[in-house]
Amino acid sequence: MTAGDSSIAKQPKIVVHWLEKSRAQRIVWLLEELGLDYELKIYKRDENYLAPPELKAIHPLGKSPIVTVDDLVLAESGFIVEYFTSRWERLRPDPSSPAATQYQYLLHYVEGSLMPPFVIGQVMQQIKKSKQIPFFLKPVANMIVNGVYNNYLNSTYEGNFQFLETMLEGKTYFAGEFSGADVLLSFPLVEAAKGRVKEFNKHMYPKLFAWMDRVTAREGYKRAETRTEKFERLG
């Protein structure tokens, strides 16, 4: 944890309800970049890869990330990023600048357009790995999964990656300077680079891979990784 510019006495109590292998990692990174103190509460997925019911005691939908700021409960990644960058007036473009429109768009684009195919892909992989499907139905399940990839996911991934690659033309970061938009975009792109998406490589998308090298080299990113890696290993 790091101390913010203002005194600790003036900072509200921030608790990140962190679910392993989830988008909540981005919020930890955001808070490190903002220099805010926070508490980390750890939640483990169940055998079906679902979030535990304890999260519903914090927010009725029981999804992660969830952040509490004193008595205020925040949910949805884009909204959480917008809340913190607006309240602390950092990691966002000047609201009167042209880059501010791009920044706002990206906060909605990540969760509205980029993440849904990744979620569908995760579901497809869970179906392929499921031990609950009888062996004689496995070929049918695999045929359905392959159909989803061939008829929807592969082209959707490619369209999004090409769109983002073009957006980085002449830029170091997506909204000009490093911002909360880069934090949000990190999860799907870094996961894709780990092999979750075929044909996503440095040769085809050199600007995206150079961007990933820059963001993962940031000290805030490294601190967030260090803070949570021991809990990932326990999973």
C-alpha cells in the first residue's frame, strides 16, 4: 500500500473485495497508481468457477469487482474507475480536452464491446473441460464450442484487436497520457496475450504488444501483482 498526497486522516476507508482470477485485479492496480491506501478482502471461486455467495452480502448481484468507500458500495469496473479518477482528479484527461471524449468512450467500450466475447470464450472453455458432460456427448459439445469460435468469437476478437491497434497509431497510451482507460484495457489484452486467443501475437499487433510492455512495466502494476500473487497461487 502507498500513501496518497493528502493526509491519511482525510482519506476514506477503501476496501477492495477481490475475487481470484477476475477483473478486480485492475482496481488494485488503479489504487496503487493513485497512491491510495486500501484493504484487500480475498474471495475464492468455488469448484464451478463461480464467485462465492459471501459477495452477495456486499452487493446483491454478488459479482466482482466490488469496492466500498466508507459506506458507499461501488460495482462495475468502468464505473469504479470513473469514480476514483474523477474524485481524485488523476489518471484521466482534462475534462475540457479532446482526449476526454476518447477516455469516456473507452471506459464504456471495454465492458460493453471488448469483454463480452472474452466472457463467452471462458464459458466455452468451461464447457470443453466440464466433467459433468457424459463422454458420449463430448463430441457434440466440442462441435458446438468450435462452432461458436469459428462463427463468432474469432472474427470478433480480430475486429476488436485491429480496432485497438489502429487507435494506438501515434500514441503511447490510449487516451494520450496514461489513464484509467489503460488500466481497464489491461485485463482482456494481457489475458489474450497469455494464449487465451489464438492469432493474437506481436507480429500481427505490434503496437498493442508494445503498449502491454509499457503498462506491465509500471511500478503500480508491479505492486498490484505482488500484493495479490500469493492469493492466486493458493487457488
